[in-house]
Amino acid sequence: MNPLKDLKKLNPLNYAPSKLSRNRPKTGMAPGSLIYTGKVHTDRVNIDVIDYTNDTIREVSIMDVNELHDYNHPNSVTWINIQGLHDVKVVEEIGQMLGLHPLTLEDILDTNQRPKVEEFEDHLYLSLKMINHVEGVNQIDIEQVSIILHKNFVICFQEKPGDVFNDIRQRLRNGKGKSRKRGPDYLAYMLLDIVIDFYFETLDQVWERIILMEDLVVKKPDRIELKNIQVVRKDLIQLRRHMYPVRDVIMSLTGRNSEYFAESTLMYVRDSYDHAVQVVENLDTYREVLTSVMDLYLSQLSNKMNEVMKVLTIIATIFIPLTFIAGIYGMNFEHMPELHWAISYPVGFYSLIAAVTLVMVIYMKSKRWL
């Protein structure tokens, strides 16, 4: 196994442009203006509906927005999953059909906003980042998901197809546990909880990279570069920006007397808050460990440079007196003592050089410079 290859195989996050755009699409527009600020454009807007009761479940894909009229009733719990936000007109029609506030629609289409929760007259709006590891391409996909909790239904708005909710769909199909026995508030909790669960999976992958870098810095510092550490550092900064606010969002849910969450469901939401706190603590720990890895790497570079300078200094120090002796014997004096001696070169010159070198080496060893 090539450790360096394993280190580089996962560079998960797509960063925002290094230069901030001065021309935001919504600059100067009135509140409630519907403009899609994301960059993901799908072929069409997919609308999937799961309508269920304690005994029955029905899954359909809707082609016409008007069909949503059939699912706005209190006799069952309806989960409406909408994938694709580029078609503003369709999103606006859905909002008008289900009675969503214009500010809610504006927040849904603004994919660059901070995770938050807002309570309106007839629905609760929840926005957060969904982080999903794509196994096939070794990347982490980040997109905004907006959850609308109504008294009769739950709506999810996603930027594109693909999400982390397959386990929830399977639990609803099986009808086991509490998934189909509770109301829409419990469904909203399940969606929120599984998003946080995938935060742990993402952080586990980042932690593996940090541990790998730490081992390389200690054992093979020449196999790693500073840019490898910087990549993980930027990943943690991005994850922190997306994950930190979720803790405040869930705390806001648990701290308010909302008509949308029953007390029995709030117990589970409080458990999700504990998970969100753990996510934040893990992020802080990983950042500290990465900082120590960077300090260790820089220390290793400094030690390596000191070793090189030490060797070069010793070599230069030894050759200084030898150069002096060679300079003396290189002078053109007519009456040099050893000039007419047949063995003056091997005995006189080289023996003197060897003796001086030996004395210097012994002296350096006594001072523990070698």
C-alpha cells in the first residue's frame, strides 16, 4: 500500500472561488425575490411523494404540480421530496400550492446561506447542509437541503438527485418501529437525525487522513508535503462552516414551545442535539490534532535542516586548517626544510594533515559535536 496515494485519494470538498464576487444575484432586490443562487442545474425537477399511515404506504412520482392537492390532508403523513431548484417557476408554483411564505421560498433558492430555523404561521422552515460521501469517486458531496414541517406534511427541497435518506425510505416501507406510527414531526426529526449521522461518517474519513499524515510525518517526513496538510486544513474549515450552525439550529428547536413538535418527539430532537454537540467537539479536536501535525512537520523540517547544516559546518571546520597547511606548502620558498627530502610529501605533508584531522575529530567528539 502506498501511504501517499491513500493520502491524496480523497480531496472531498469543492471550495468557493478564491475571489469573492462583488455582484451577488440578489444585491439590491426586494425581500422575497425568488432567484436561484446555486450552480447545480438538473434536467428537470423531480417530485417524489411518500404518503403513509400506520397500515398503508404509497409512493408516487409526480409530473404535474397540481397533483400535490391530493396529498394535503390530515388523514395521513405525506413526505414530498423535491430534487432540483434551478426552475424557479416550478418552485414558486409548489410554494403557492402548499401555502409557503415568500421568504421561505427565497431561502430555499438561496443555497449559500447559513443553516437556520424559522417558524411561520402554518409551517416551520429548517435549512442545513447535507454532506454525503460518494463511494465511487471518493468525494464528499455537499448540498443544501431545506425541510418544511407542516401539520399535515413534510417537504424536502434538494439541489439535485441523490441524498442520504434511503434508510428512512426503507424504514417507512418496512413499517417497523415508530417511523409510521408518529406524525410529520417525527419524520422531520428522522431527516434531521440522519443528516447529522452522515456528518460523523465524513469526519471519520477526515480523521483517517489526519492519522495517516501524522504517521508519515513521524516515520517518513520526506513522503509528505505541506500542501497535503493544507488540503485537510481547508476541508476542516469548510466542514466547520457547515456543521457548527447545526448545533444552534437544533438547540433552537429544543428550546422553543413549538406547535409543530410534540413533546414525545422533542425528546428525540434533544438526542440529536447531543449528536450535534459531539460533531462540534470532534471538529475542534481534529483541528487541534492537525495543528500539532503541522507543528511537528515544521519541526521535522527544521531538524533536518539543522542536521544538514551541522554536517556541512563540521566538514568546513575540518578543512579550514588543512587548507591553511596546503597554502603554506604551496608557497615557492627556496629554502623550505622538507623541499629536498625524498619522502617529504607522504611523510611530512600527509602525516601532518592526518594528525591535524585526527586531533580535530577527537576534540569534536569530546564536545559531543559528532
